[in-house]
Amino acid sequence: QDVLPPGYVVRPLAKTDNQVRSNTSFLKTLEVLTTVGNISDEAFQNRFQYLQERNDQYYTIVIEDMNVPATSATSATSSTPYLVTPGRGKIVAAGTVFVERKFIHELGMVGHIEDIAVSADQQGKKLGLRIIQTLMAIGERVGCYKVILDCSEKNVPFYEKCGFERRGVEMSWYV
Ligand code: ACO
């Protein structure tokens, strides 16, 4: 029950996960959520570095499908961008838990789950559930007293299956 499909692995986001020319990219995976935009490799690296320097606050994980056959770099042309970097798989899901340090609850910590994404062709294989279970475990391990998230009405049944319950109301102010 608690295992991923064969050949799938969960791991932290890596600095090499920005392969903008291929569909293995972490950023590509996030496009099921919303607009990601045109992010240069340098901009990605800068953001990754920022998160690395705060790696007790930002935990971003991905699921990689290692079953994708490795193709050789020589088969890549500009008209047929290769699907995978040789020796590596394809990122199919991602998620983050952000750990907030509070004063209340005796300097308590709260985990905020953000940006959960499973590639469209990989949904329904329990990858979303695995991402959430992993982020909940991280939140618990680092000492959060609760883990919370905002979602659309449509995703409520998914999060209930993951063990969350409806609580409060989300309010937003868009600048
Ligand atoms: N309605 C009802 N049940 C659902 C739904 C849904 N919309 N989505 C999943 N489930 C159920 C599944 O049927 C499964 O139930 P089961 O255990 O009885 O079989 C269980 O929830 C687990 O489902 P998974 O297979 O793990 O779901 P999946 O891998 O498809 O991931 C997710 C769900 C993350 C919502 C995915 O569909 C996705 O990426 N959607 C687009 C982006 C998105 O909406 N992300 C969440 C934004 S909210 C946030 O980021 C905090």
C-alpha cells in the first residue's frame, strides 16, 4: 500500500532538475498548477540556492520515474529534444512543505503544504498521496504541531483521503 510503482523514487529537488529543453523538468511538472513562466537556468539556480541556504525551512520533493529508457545525447537534435538526460529518469510529481517558526504554542512550528503537482498523464497512481504522506512525515519529523494547506473545492476529497480535514476559510489578497 505504501510503495511507489516499480522504478519510481521520491527524492529532494536537485539543482540539476531544471532541464528547460526537455519534458523531465521540475518546472514543466508545475505547469499542471498554473503559469510557471519563462525561467532561465540562472534564475532557477539562484532560487534553488536560496532554498538550499534555508533547507530547514523549505523542503521540496519530487517523484522521478526511472523506467524511462535513457537516450543518448547524440540522438538529440533541435527538432527532437531528447526526453531524458542519459542515466536519469523523468520527474512526474512534486510538492513542498514550508516550515514556519511561530511565537505562539511555545515557539511552535507549522508546516504549510504548497504547490502539489502530478503530471497529467500520471494522475490516479497514488503519486499525489505519496507526495503528501512524505511532506506530512517531514513536518512531523521536524516538529511541526500541525500541517495545513489551501486548496480548491475540487481537491477536498483528495486531501481528505490523505488525512486532512476541512478547517477555517482561505482568504486572499492579490496585489
Ligand atoms: N476527487 C475525488 N477523489 C480524488 C481526487 C478528486 N479530485 N483526486 C484524487 N482523488 C482520490 C483518488 O481517487 C485516490 O483515492 P483511492 O485511494 O480511494 O483510490 C486518492 O484520492 C489518492 O489519489 P492519487 O492517485 O494520489 O491522486 P493524484 O496522484 O492524481 O494527485 C492531485 C492528486 C495532486 C490533485 C493531482 O490530480 C494534480 O496534480 N492535480 C492538478 C494540480 C492540483 O490541483 N494540485 C493541488 C493544488 S492544491 C495545493 O497545491 C496545496
